[in-house]
Amino acid sequence: MLTIEGLHAGYGRIEALHGVDLSVRTGEIVALIGANGAGKTTLLMSICGTPRATLGRILLDGEDVTGLPPHRIARLGLAHCPEGRHIFPRMSVLENLQLGAVVADPRWFSDDLERVLTLFPRLKERLDQRGGTLSGGEQQMLAIARALMSRPRLLLLDEPSLGLAPMVCRDIFTMIDRINREEKVTVFLVEQNAYHALKLAHRGYVMVNGRIMLSGTGGELLANAEIRTHYLEGGVVEEAAP
């Protein structure tokens, strides 16, 4: 579904991505892990059209979308749930979801609304509540639900567990699994919580300083001694225990 070939991108004279190659196949959950500043967020933003790639190609179902503006990429079935949620805090939950549906056919709105509220029943109880008054976990649910309202085939998730309590993190990862299995949405997940991400993912990549350094199945990367040393220390594994 998504193929990235030799991608270079950055900000002005500062290059953040140095020839990235990776792929996400239809139906997969693919995780991208790495330290802060590795270039993970820049990669997701480049896939969406900003910043623009300076070299390389981004293919969506074989179509070169490298030079397309973000709104045209979104209409091809790609949705981005950004780091930090970026919901509209002064708008209601319903208004946020309506904005997410802008690129979808309006005839589907009622069905799509019912679908995302079934996935996130807590939001159904808060439809008229301002987004900024929700808890952190509820705001993350709203950000994901808003992205789903565009009917994506490929969902880009940037740090969905950031700043959330361990119990809420588990709920979010469970929901990502449901979206992939039940909604048949392909997921490309950027996540610092390497244990949860690789446990969930079919495959994973490790980014270091704007380059892909390792790849493999989620299980292979979890078992990798280097990955365990650099990304699974600090109690992450214990945090995932029931």
C-alpha cells in the first residue's frame, strides 16, 4: 500500500531524513520506533505532503504522491493523527468529528459517525462537550475518531500513547488493534513505547538519525538484544503487565 524509496526531507537547509526506504502492506500494522529527534514525525508529515521530499518517492498503491498537496493525498485514503492530538479545543466533540469528515462523501456521515461512536462509546456520552475539557485519553480517542471519519485506508498514528497513564495506553493500543482487524484499516504507527508498539505490530522499523537501521517482524525486533538495550529499558516491559 505504502512504499517509500530513498526519501530525503527536512526544514530549510537542515535535512532530517537521509534516504529512507520502507513499506507498509495492505492490512498490516507497521511500527516505527526510535529516539526523540530521529526523524519519525518528519517522515509521517512528509508522507502527508509537508515538508515536501527533496529526493526520493512516496507511492500510495503504486501512485506517486510525492508532489501532491496534503488535501489531495487525504482524498486518496490517507489520514494522519498527529503527535499531541491537535484537536480543536473550543469545538465540541461532534464538531471535531464533522471536520474529520470533510474529505469523505457526506452521504456516509451518519453511518461513519455511528461507527466511530461504537468504537469509542465514551465520546458518544460527550458529543456536545468541548474537546478541550476532555481528559488526555479522551482527547486521543477523539483525535483517532476524527481521522477515521475521513474513511482512510491507511492511518498514520504519531505517538498515540504520549502523556497517557499506563492503563489508558493499553486501551489505546487495544483500540488500534480493533481498528486494524475489524475496520480493515492499515496502520503505520510511530511510537516511543517500543514494547507496546512491537508487540502490536506485524512488522517494525528502527530509525536512527533520519535513517532506517533495522527492520523485522515485531517479534524479531522485541527479541533483538540491541533493541532491548536501547528501547526496552526503564520499566516499559513491566508497565505492560496486567
